[in-house]
Amino acid sequence: MKAEEFPDKYKVAVIGSGNWGSVAAKLIASNTLNYNIFHDEVRMWVFDETLPSGEKLSNVINQTNINVKYLPGIELGRNVIADPDLHTTVRDANMLVFVTPHQFVDGVCKRLAGKLRGDVEAISLIKGMEVKVDGPHMISSVISKQLGVNCCVLMGANIADEIAEEKFSEATLGYSENKEVAERWARLFATPYFAVTAIQDVEGVELCGTLKNVVAIAAGFVDGLDMGSNSKAAIMRIGLNEMRAFSKRLFPSVREDTFFESCGVADLIATCFGGRNRKVAEAFAIHGGKRPFKELEAEMLQGQKLQGVSTAKEVYEVLESNRWFDSFPLFRTIHEICIGSIPPSAIVHYKAEVHPSSLQQKSVS
Amino acid sequence: MKAEEFPDKYKVAVIGSGNWGSVAAKLIASNTLNYNIFHDEVRMWVFDETLPSGEKLSNVINQTNINVKYLPGIELGRNVIADPDLHTTVRDANMLVFVTPHQFVDGVCKRLAGKLRGDVEAISLIKGMEVKVDGPHMISSVISKQLGVNCCVLMGANIADEIAEEKFSEATLGYSENKEVAERWARLFATPYFAVTAIQDVEGVELCGTLKNVVAIAAGFVDGLDMGSNSKAAIMRIGLNEMRAFSKRLFPSVREDTFFESCGVADLIATCFGGRNRKVAEAFAIHGGKRPFKELEAEMLQGQKLQGVSTAKEVYEVLESNRWFDSFPLFRTIHEICIGSIPPSAIVHYKAEVHPSSLQQKSVS
């Protein structure tokens, strides 16, 4: 059935088909079949590529129902249609799920501007920021401004492959005003193994999802240097507190409770123990910072992108332009390690609250 | 030199000589040598035992300067004196560090009552609660009440063996009123690799240190069942939130910020990834709950005690007597798994915020 036959049903398009995009399409596809308010078909935009077999990825997905490159072995649902054409993907849709690498968002939005249905709602699953001359822009606000649409976000402790295997996970949906729209998005994503909580703090949720990748780089350094559980926990704690402070400086509306949601402490934990940022940063530290991240990324991630290093750079630019270095020593240090200015071992700053130098010392005999 | 020759110097006794007690003695001993305000000698009470060699543990510690049973390979400092006699250990001391297993605190305090110096201050490094007819009692308040002394607490992401190896760690010192006393304790413990932050929330700090062991049991179940990073992060997040809610119900004075200190989120992380509670709970889950904790503890811990299981029972008793089960589903579930009422797999409750049953379902063809 075509969307125009059921004009009152919500029609979903997923823009992006990487690892997380494919898992999102799988979650969504099970719900559009289950709930009458949604049109069954989920159209997924594939930035097409030719596989070693000579076939187009989009064709293989439509033939096998599996994204053989980015989510091998997992059926997406027969109602997921891979589409290499961005415009036909979104033409009938009024629920747009953005899940591209964050450096592609600008270009995609430019191509979509003025070509969408009038009743479109958007949600971003993308981690990252854009830092421009006038300051940092969250991805959701880039989408929102360029397309003139409302944009929610979905973040959380969501290692994609585990959700694909239907292991229990939680996620946080951030919205700005319209609770009804947020609940519709939650309905589209939530399954018995994927628990979605909606909270009214779109900036807080998105900043958590974005900044945790920076902390995960630090966690990877600690792992690579074999500093132990206490050091790793300390660095993650300091990182969480810099995430809180940074978020509140950018957006005073950010809520403290947000950091206790899945997008906050839980995503930080999952990413610092199980994610790709941690893994590549560990390798970087093991090699003593001698092999650049670009090289390790290409070698270790099979085409997936590393968000933490570029976000660390963006955060550094914000700190620099606002003269905030003193308040964010960990964020500053992470970027300086990433670009090779200081060694990975600099990640642990010994900052005892009691400074021995201020006390009378014994002359030890 | 004897303490009475320098009556103005603080004299420290460490009550307990297990793994953490020995590391604490090592930290303290380096500082009593360094700072003039402390008497050099650190007397450590050893609940004596005969080693396989036939020698007394206390004698071996004094001969080798190493606690060969509970902290092998690490020199404690020549100014640490192992003493099998509780009364001579504390006789000259006015700074008492309590670091026994929590089930021994009552008995130790009974033996000490009325036999201490008039200017004694205490600090507890012990995790656990005592649940009596009139409600729960924190260890610091048991010490405080039985001995009529002020009692601070020191908690944090402190896997003992890593601190023994001088890997970087943080800790939180909780105090109730006297900041000057708290700073003196911080001075006694802090080293360049052990950063101590003092905060005015003794109950919050102690409850963090106590309750995190319960959450670590849950984390161990998730590991044993191979549920993945997302599930583990979700369970830890839910656990942290139950810790916050439970602490605030018991003591409304507990501060939200405390959970962002080392004693809170950092200790939770370290304990859920590196500690003994996690390890034994993992084995329990791997065996499908068929082998009781007592048996696994004896087999896996070489005489160390498992706090999480007994604390889970104590928490359960508090929930039961206050009819708080509905607000603490995770804490309740953990204890019920520990005693074998329900299987380890019950640790993951699928609690999607959006309940499919409340929506109109499609009849799937």
C-alpha cells in the first residue's frame, strides 16, 4: 500500500544506513507493523556503494533484507526499503529519522530544504556538534533551522550490535516542547527490549550523547596505559562533571536529572567500556601516540567514523573562544593528546585536594 | 619515640588489617612521616591468625613489613607496627581508623568503650549497615554512638590493590560538621596518587559506599548472563538512581552532588567492573544460582568477605519494614535472586516506558 492511500498515517523515512541507522530501521520497522498510526513501509536512504561482489549495497539490502556491510547477519524487517535516492526516500514521509555521520548533516539538509511535506517532524540520532564562527550548533538545531522543522533527539547506552541482538537497552528521548510528538517518537522506537524515556531537555540529552564520546577517548587512553579501574572510574567521573558543567554553560536550561538518564551516566559507561572511541583511543595510547587517529580509524573501524576525536576538537574550540580552559582541564587535555601536543600519559593529572606543599614538612632522616 | 613524649602530635591507630586496611596503613604511614602534626608510628590492630608456616601473622608483618596474607608483595612502611592486642593498639591514639569487616564493628566498639583517650576522633572506611528493630544504622553512627566520638567516613573508587601499586585514585571524605577535623583526615590519607575531597555529607558518602556493593551484585549477574554493555549500563544507572532515592528517604539531608563524587558514580563504576562483589555474583549467575553465595565466597575470596549480599539483605529489610518495595524494584530483585527465590535472569526487567498494550494493535497478517 502506498502512503497516499492512507494520508492520515505517519510515514517514516530513515536518513542513513550505517550500523546504528540499520538497527534503528529494524526497531522502527517492527513498530510500524504493530501500530495502526504508522504506515508499514520504512524507507531507508542508503548512500550507495559498490560491494566487492560488484553489487550495489542498496540492491543487496532489498534482496536479502540485510545490510551486509554495516549490520551483517541481522534481518531488518521486510517492510524496510533501501533507497539510494534521497528525494524519493523522504518524498511521502512526515517522520524523518536522521542517523548519518555528523559531517554529512549540513549537505543532506541543503538537499532537502524546501522539498519536504509541510507536516514533517524530525528526530536526530546523530552525535556531534558543528562549531561555527558564531559558536557551537547542536545537530538537532542545524536540522531544525535548515529545514524549518521541530527536531527531537534520541540518545542512550546503545551499542548498536547489542540492540540488533535484542539485548535489553534503555534510551532517552529529548524534546523541547511538544510532548505529544515526543510520545509518538517513543512509540516508534520502543520495544520490549528497548525502553525509551522522554524528557523535556533536548539540549541536555544531545550534549550528553555528543560529549560522552570525548570522555570515551580519555577512557581508552587509561585502558591503553593499563592504569587500572580506579583511574578509569576517576577519569569517567571527572569527564561526567565536565559534561555537566559544559552543557550548563552552553544552555542554562539543561537539567541536572538528565545526567542520571540513559543518555547520561549509562551511555557514558557503555561507551567507555564497549564503544569504538574507547577502542581506537586504547590503540592510540598503546602506540604511545605515535600513530595518528586517522590511520588507526581506517585500520580498525571498517568505514565507520570516530566521533570522539572530532568532537574533542570542537569542544576545544569552544573552550578556547570562551577562555574556559581552566574549568575544563580534562576536555582540554584530551584534545591536546589527540593532536600529539602531549603524550597519552598526561591523561592522569594528579590533583590531590590537599597540597603537601602548603603544610609543614618533616625533614625525613 | 613514644607518643607521650610528643603529647601535641596526633597519634593514629588503624583498627583492621585486611586488604584495604593494609593499604590504608601504607597511605597513612607515608603521611605521618611527612607531616609534623602526626606522630610517626602507625599502630595497626591485627586479628591474629596462624599462617600455614606456623608463624603468627602479626609477627610476620613486623618482621617483613608486609601483610603476606592480605596484601602480599607491598611494603607498608617501617613505621607501621602490627599489634594483635586491640587495647595497646588504641591506648595512645587520638585518630582511630576503622577498617574491619562490618560484622565485627559492634564487638570491637564494645571492647573499646570507655577505654579511649578523651580527644579521640574516628573515621570509618567500612561499607555496610546494621539493621536493627528501630531501623537502619550506618557504621559511622554505630561507632559514634557506642564510643561517644565524632566519626567521619572515607569512601571512593578504591580497589585496594591498585592503590597499593600507587595507581591514581580519588576518594571522598564525608564529615558532619567540623571541617577542620575533616581536613586533618584528608591530610592523613591524601598522596600524589590518592586525591581526597572532603564534603559535608557523611550519610550520603557512607550510603554510596555501602549501596554500591548491592548494585555490583546486579552487575555481576548481568556479566554472568552475558547480557552486554547496554544492559549492564542500564542496570548500573537504575542502581545509581535507587541509591539516590534510598539515601534521601533515609536521610533527607543527603546532597545530590554527592553522587557525582568519587564515592558515588566513580565507586559504582570501579566496583561494577573490578570488584569482588561483581566477580562472585558473576560466578553465581554462571552457575544459574544453584551454588549458594557462601560456598562461592569461601572458594573465590581467600578469606575476604562479600559485603554486597549481606547489604542487599539489610536493604531488603528496610524496604520491607517501610513498605517501599514499589519504589526499589532493582534492590528488591537483587536480594530475591541472592536467596534463590527467583533466577539470576530476573535481573533484567523489561520496562519500556511506552506500553504496547495501551495502543491499538494491528492485526499482523
